[in-house]
Amino acid sequence: MFEHDPTDPHEVGLNADRLAAVPAFFAENYLDTGKLPCMATLISRNGEIALEDYRGTTEFSGSTPIGPETIFRIYSMTKPITSLAAMMLFEEGKLRLDHDVARYIPEFADVEVFDSGSREDYKTRKPDRPMKVLDLFTHTSGLTYGFMMQSEVDALYRKEKIGRPDETLQEMAKRLAKLPLECSPGDEWWYSHSTDVLGAIVEIVSGMELDQFFRERITGPLGMDDTDFWVPEDKIDRLMACYERHPITGEVTQSDGAGRASKAYSKRPKLLNGGGGLVSTVRDYHRFCLMLLRGGTLDDARIISPKTWEFMRQNHLPGGQTIRDMGRSLFSEVITGGTGFGLGGSVVTDVVDTQQPGSEGTFSWGGLASTFFWIDPEEEIIGIQMTQLMPSSTYPMRPQFQQLAYSAIDW
């Protein structure tokens, strides 16, 4: 869904030449050099699209160009949507941030913290306090991800095959509760399955599976018709391929095929991954961001209140710390300096410490296959970038995107 063609950049205080330099930079440095198969770019200001650009193809050496209809795996850009779903239930009084997670998933009442040993033989201790719902929003729950390759706990996740496709979201959450935590809740920031557990709570509290909740309460009302956990038959040809770059050899291989060659998205999955399972388009995700920028409303749809959105984009890390201050995780989707964490995404707390232009209160996050968004309420700017290369830390595309975009501001 797209109401009109991009507006004249000058009408929203942006320099047309500098704005045009944004996609040109990525074409010259990433597409022409063979590092990426494509790049989609969207920048809006004051709710008006000033730049929408699609370059490259759906596969390396392919002939099908990407465009507004191209469907991307957005992975962790699912997290803000799941977090929003939980805050909608919060607004209805059906959950609180200070509630114990065990109130909704009793298995978490007995969760312990890894103390010593190896994944084969280890000792645990009791946490200093129970895991709270807030900890799930902010990744301070003590949970982690198996792909970290950083600790004995993430090795246990791999051993136990956390995230396997033959179980439901609630089943996965219950299995997570049987494994030790990296730390006591609230002590450290670990990028993690926290949002998956939050998604399980959304299902439990609402009585709906997560995809149904999204369609009925968020993506449906917002007209995000191409955003879901799978791609139906009549749209599957629009799904582009996904690639992965080996961290040592640098070799790039295809991790999932385009269209009907996709092994992961051609049918509804059993595991509705609330932390990273959605696919979407640039235009769909812009509607989500625009709803937030406008205080929870888009067209005739009221999703949340403006005060709830304002609350979500505050830094909720303990004592006003940044991700860098309390982060033990080696992986983050954003710069960790000068950046705290809100309810579902990162929040800029100190522009100077981020080492690039921007605004305090900017809310952002990205996905594993190099998708990214940010919402700057002060400048009323939304930026969205999509391609399909894992991991997202391969190239410094996100800070480059932002520094180029902010250089286009005239007034």
C-alpha cells in the first residue's frame, strides 16, 4: 500500500542531490563491487516519502530486479512488532512490566543461573531476583542466543537445539526455562530469545497465536498486507534469495532460495518466531514506522496511545546505562555507545557517543540479513534499508546510511 509518489525533497527540508547520493553510494560501493545483490532504500520526513529507491536483483547474477513488491526476511525487525503487541495488552491492563515472567509461564519460577563448568557438566545458582516482563523487552533477562559462540550457556542452547522448527513458541519458551541463564536478570545486556518469550506471553494473555494477533490487531489494521511469518502461494515469487558470508573465508553462499526455491517460507511454520520470524516489504515496514512516528495512529487505525509510544522509546536499561555499559553480548544490531534500550528497540541517549549525527530519542533496530530502520521523532525522519546478507555486521552499512541521510537535511 502506497498512497502517492515520493514528494519533492525540498518541501520537507531535504536536499535532493544529497538524498540521491544515498542509494548511489551503496550502488557504487556494494552492488557494483559484488558485495551485495541489491539494496532497497526509503527515507521519509514529516510523513512524506522523499526517497524510495530499488537497485539490484533478487539473486546474485539474477535478472529479476527488486522493487516495491519484493519481500525480504526482516528477522529481528520482528522484535519491535512483538514488543508493540505486548504493550497493546499492557494498555488493556492484561500484563505489567513488573510482573514475574513465571506469572505467565510457571516454568520460569525455577530458572537458575550458570555458575561454573561446561555444557556437559555444570553448576548453577539461584538468581538474585526473578525475571520480570520488563527484562524480556530490554534483553536483560539473562537469556541468550545459541549463535553467539561466546559461552557455555549458548553452547547449551545449540546442544538442546533451541529454536527448532518442530515446536511451538510456547513449547520453546518452556524449554528455555529449563536451561541456565547467563546472569541474574537485570545485571547484564545479552541479545537473546527474550522477545520470543515475550511473544509466548502475548499468545498466553491474548488467547491467540502470534500470527493471528498480528493480523487482527497490527498488520491488518495498518494495511501491512505482505508482512507475515510465511509467504503464500500467490506471493511466493516475490521473495528474494538470502545470502551468508563466511566470517573467516569471506565466501558468500546462498542460505535460502528466492521464490519457490525457498525452503523456509513457503508454508506457515509451527514456530512463530516472535524475535525474528517475519517477512515484509519496505513499504509495509514504513507503514509500521509511520504509525509509531504519528503517535500510534495511521489513517483510521489507532494501535497504541502516544504516551505509550513515548514510554517505549525511553531508555529502560537499569540506571540509565547504555548497551555498551552493561552488554556482555558480542552481537548487537546497532552501535552500542550512546545507545540504551527501550521497549523493543534501541534508543539514542548520547548523540556524541554514537560518533555520528542524529537525535536523542531515536528508536531503531535491524535484522540479521542486513535490514534496518530508524525513527527520529525530533527530525520526523524515518529511514529503512533492506537487502539479504547475513550477518548484519558484515559491513558498516547502517551507520553509513544514517550519516548520508542526515547530511541531506537543509532545514
